[in-house]
Amino acid sequence: MLSLVLLCVALCRKVHSMPRMQTLDLPFSGRLLRAQRQRQGMYQQDLANRCAALGRPIDRSQISRFERDERRPNPRDLKAIVEALGIDVDALLDENQAVA
């Protein structure tokens, strides 16, 4: 029993010491994401479904947070989003926006 507890403690420490996915240091614009999605006649759930089909599930609520600029997508999420929309990443960057 003690060895199981020690194993759990060791695993927890390992998980907490792992590097987290980095956010983007780009002027990502949620407003532009929303405009691109709507231009294609897609709902947020449609975009979420397309991302999942590409092997990168992103929840609809997460897409909503991206569009409201409450969160920034990590590189893997951004890659899935631009592939799902069939656009270049530049279409989601606002050069007038300061990088956070």
C-alpha cells in the first residue's frame, strides 16, 4: 500500500513538472476567427467538428473563448483551426493588435 502511495506521489510530481503547451506570441485575433468562420457559414460546433475530424478535438466552448479573445489558441489548436477553415494563419493575425 505504501509503495502505491509513493508511486502516486512520484507521478503527480512528474506531471506537475512537465512543461505546459506554450501559447502563441502572435497577434491572434478572435474577431478575425469569428469573421472567417461566419464567412464560411459555419457555426462554432461545425468548426469544432472539423477540428476533431482532423485529429485535434477542440470544444465549441473553447472556440467561443478564442473568438472573444478570452484565450489564445496553442500552436496545435491554431494549426487545426486554419486547416479546418482552409485558410492561411495570416488571416487570423491582426497586425494592429499588440502581442500579449
